[in-house]
Amino acid sequence: MTPIHSFRSPELSTKTGITSVNKDGCCAFLQDITVGLPKIYSKCDILYSEPSWLRGYDIFKARAGEVVGTFQEYLLSISRIIRDSKIPVILLCGKQSLKKFPPHTSELPVMLNGYGETAYAWGIDISRYAVRTNEDLLGLLAWSYDCVGDFSCGYGVAGRIFREHGKKFVMSDINEKCITYISEWLHNE
């Protein structure tokens, strides 16, 4: 099971040194989305992410070291991603963040790290899905989609679940430790 990279829990004591990894059509790399979403995400047929809440953003920035964007710039980048996306987008995010995004088309309550949260969707109706957790939702999505994109991937839960279903992923995060961790599990599976 992939651990959760949460502001509520301590960071793993994994090493650093890896900024990108590729294996069997799956990739993860170091990227701050406030400078834009790389073109490699165009190979995805769904975007799923659990972006930072306001309360956790400075914690994630401190863990990552030098990061370009502010929380408002981060939200603006995500808003552009949603607006410009030609594929479905699903985000588990806080209600303050949601105010900065285009109107969503559906929503679904799910448990995330033991907390009741909400998944919001654009371009897909998730309201009728019978799932309990974020991992259940990802497992269901992996039945219908071939490649998930996650631009705030943490330790790579979305990619791991898609990979377990024989699917692919494109993931990025601002924290080199997260990419190093993903590289380790991807090469040791």
C-alpha cells in the first residue's frame, strides 16, 4: 500500500536524488504546476488529483524546498487546467479552492485519509458512483480509463492503483522525495 503524503502526517524519511522516472509507459517527474502543465499530460485520458488545501500548502512548500508559486498561483494554475482540459478532471479539494475553479459538473462524498471529503468533477458524472474512499474511486476509474494524470501526486496513489489495473500514469509533484519514492516502488514491483 502506498503511504499518503499529507500535511497532517510526517513526511517519509525517503532519500532524494531522483527527479524523474519512466517505466513501461508510466512516468513521474518533479514539476511545479504554477509554471504550467507539461505537454506529456496530453497522453492521459483522465486527470485525477488531490491538490493541497490552503492549510497544507506552506507545509508542502517547506518540505519541497524552493518552490515558485503561491497558493493563489497554484489555484489559478489548476483552474486553467480544468478550463482547458478536453478530458475529464476529478479533484479532491477543499471548498475554499473550489471557489477559484470553474463550476463543476458533479460531486461525490468520499473518505480521504480517514476524513470525509468531496470529489468534484468536470466533464464526467461521478455522483452515481458507489464508492467509499478515494482509492475505491481510483479503482473504479481504472476500469474505464487507460492513463491517469496527477499533477499533485504525492507518493503516487493514483498511479499505483492504475498500474495495479494494468494501466499507465503521468504524475508530477513539487517534492523530490515523492518522485524518489515513486521511482523506488515502480522499479521494485
